[in-house]
Amino acid sequence: MASGAKDKWYKYLLLRRYASLRSYVPETRLLDRHNFSKLLSKYVHVIVKPVWGSRGRGIFQVSWLGNHKYIVHYENKKVLVRGRTNTYHYIRRKIGNASYMVQRRITRPTINKRPFDMRVIIQRRTGSPVWVVTGKVIKVAGKGYIVSNNTRSKGTLLRFKSGIKQSSVRHLSASALESHINRVSIRSAKRLSNFFPGHRIYGLDIGIDRKGRIGIIEANLYPARSHFRKLKDKTMYYRITDYKNG
């Protein structure tokens, strides 16, 4: 289990190949020149990220502007590159021979003009088949960053309903959105548990687009609790810890 547990490509395939989750998992391919070009042509904006990685490290956003111009956004820097082949080689020089994936970018809504997504924790108690969403936190990217990892981008953490009410999708029903996210998250945990028997906790990074459609960015078998510990209200942190110990 150890090797597959941290392999983002393997977990992507497990979720994408499950019919009832397929529509929630953005199209992703292993990075090579052909796949990079194909997904850029199809979606205009893509995310390039490591197969093995965590905490928002090594993630690029590439946007096709037309007229052979591309913007590569890495950390809090943007670089204009001319030509698709040159853009691919620019990224390759940055990442070397590391295994990477290219993924359709979810057009995330914003809070104070900064994009956000969320971390959802799903757990079950020892010996129980019942999965429960024990925590959900909105992660707002820091100024100039695309990644929402709090430590990396010096972003902001918010409780779910509070964050939605402050966001560019405040017109959506936070309760309905939360219920939908919970259903998709529990379905994902059940799917993953078929391949990681005995595992009792999953963390999902989930994005919503500006219409409230849900996208599973990635799944994590060893999610940190630090997001929840940093919130002023520690209720979710204590619940996650209680489930972890039980």
C-alpha cells in the first residue's frame, strides 16, 4: 500500500475510473509533450503538478493566451513564454526528470480576489464501515499565488459557510453545496477503501467552479490536521483527533 498511497496518478485513476465519480474528477494525463499540448488545446488553462508531492510544492499553472503566447504561473511569479514547445521545455527545465501530471484547471471562485479550494477530511472508527465527514476548511491562496496551501502561500483558512458567504459564489446555497460535497467525499472514501483496506482517514482537496460544480483535485491518505488546528474554533480538530484515536 505504501507506494500507491502517495502516488497521485494511481489515486486519480482509482477515482476517475469509477462511474459515479468520473464527472467530478478533472481530466488528467501523465506529462509529456503530446499530453501537455492536447490538454492545453482542449482547456486553455492547465495545472502541471508532481505525481509524488505534497504541500503545494512544484505546481505550475499554464494559460494559453493565443498568438503563440503562454503564461506560466509558478509560486508567486508569472513568466510569458512564446510557443507551446518552448513552454513545455521551460517547464521541463524546471522539473528535470521528475514524474509530473497535467490536469484541467478548475476555474475556482475567489475571496477578496484570491482563488480558494477546500480540504475535506473523511474518517471511520476502528471496526466501523461508516464513513463520516469530520472536517472541512476553505483554503484561500495567498496574494499572487495559485496554490492554496496555507504554509506555502501564506493564505487564509476559513470555516466553510463563513467562507462561502464572503466569496464570489455567495449567491449559492452553502447548505446545499456542503451536502453535495459531503456525498461526493464519502463516495470517494468508499471507493478508495476498496484499494486501501484498513485505512481509516482520507483527505480530499476539492475545488468548486463559479457555478458551484465540484471537482476532486486530489486525494491524500495521510492528510495533515494542521489546517484545523490553526482555526480559532478547534471543534473540527478535536473531532478529527477523536476519530483518529478511535
